[in-house]
Amino acid sequence: MRVTFLGTGAAGGVPLYGCNCKACARAARDPRHARLPCSALVESADTRVLLDAGLMDLHERFPPGFLSAIVLTHYHPDHVQGLFHLRWGKGEPLPVYGPPDSEGCADLFKHPGLLAFRQARKFEVFEVGALRLTPLPLVHSKPTLGYAIEGPRGQRFAYLTDTLGLPPKSAAFLRGWGAFDMAIDCSYPPQPAPRNHNDWLAAHQCVAATGARSAWFTHLSHAVDAWLLEERPSPAANVRLASDGTRIDIPDAGS
Ligand SMILES: [Zn+2]
Ligand SMILES: [Zn+2]
Ligand SMILES: [Zn+2]
């Protein structure tokens, strides 16, 4: 099972419009440091699942029929805005799973076009091709689900954004899940009282609370990048920072 981080930015991205901080200046000079809206592609055999749909060029990246499904964590614009281009397309209906949310985003539910919305419910397993997904409730300002994703040979990957900490039941599920790797929200550098999103410390606490084998921090803001440039802190030994384009192979269970 392969995971590719297509975007690793917080809302606003890096470089942030109008900002001249060190991180934004670096990203403006060198696009390898830019961060697009947070999203990832999970592939196993013939199954391709897009996690979140905030990239604005989805209609150009993925030809009709390429994606098995889109799976949404929540309906904030930086996670769904790419759907607005797709929906008036032609072709087969494209399944889009997301949490129950009476509002969704703008008029997506009213005018879904070829998007076939389906509700994912917490802890109710569903399958997309070769992948089994367990929705896990997160802590955010809109109804939000992370996903524990299992491949056909027991490969396990958890995608957990946007969130501040983890509900005890979600953490308990992951602690009992066996060896897995994960992506976790790290939107802020250390803050006295983070809101809606993890800061550096809360993200580390999530890794420790779940016993993840390894973790990639994502949903990173320009403020995190600027702080990293300034302070050069060392993350925990099993933590890495994702970049746009980072690709990881999730090993088979027991290997
Ligand atoms: Zn977000
Ligand atoms: Zn900046
Ligand atoms: Zn959000």
C-alpha cells in the first residue's frame, strides 16, 4: 500500500498570500518548500482513494475513472474546494464519502453533479476496492472523521486531520489496531492554548497516545515552517515532517 502526500499545508498554504516571513519567502523562491491544501492519495492494487479534495486542479490531475473514491475528513473549504470543478464533469458517478454534516460546503449537496455523496459513520467499517476504512471521530470545529485504512495484506495507515488531540475512543481504537503508520495534524508551532488544530506538542502527544510506529506531520502552516527554520527543533525519533510529494510505502503486516 502506497501513500502519497499531495498537499501538506494548512488553510492558506505556503507561501501564504501577502506574507514575507522566512518560510514564505523560501517557498516563493523554491517551490519544493511550497505546501498545497492537505490531501493524500492511497493506492493498493487497482484501488486509488483520494483523501480530501482541497487541491484546485483535481479535474486535471485525475482522468475520469482513475479514482475509486474520494474520502473526505470534513467540509471545510481547504478540504473540498476541488470538488466544485469536478461535479459538472461527465462520466460515471464518483463516490464521495464524508462525515454526516447537515451543511456540507456551499451548495455541494444541493447540486452534486456526478459526485455521489455517501455518509461515513464513526467506527462503521466500509470498503473501497481493496481497502477497508474505519472512520474515527476527531476534535475540530466541524464534524470531522479521520480514517484507519487497512490494505489487503494488513498494511495499516491512519489519516488524522483536522484535529486538536484525539477523542479517547479514537485513541483506544488505534492503540489496539496493531502496527501502523499515521499522518497527523500539526498546524501550529508550540502555543499556550492551541484551538481546533494540533500544535507541535499536541501532535507529538497524539503519536504517543496511539502508539503509532511512525508518524508524518501534515497540515503544516507557514508559522510552523518559520518556527522550524528559526528553532531547528528535533522531532521524536519516529516523527517526520511530510512535504508535498512525500511518498511512503506501508509495509505488509508482520513484515
Ligand atoms: Zn484544514
Ligand atoms: Zn509566512
Ligand atoms: Zn478544518
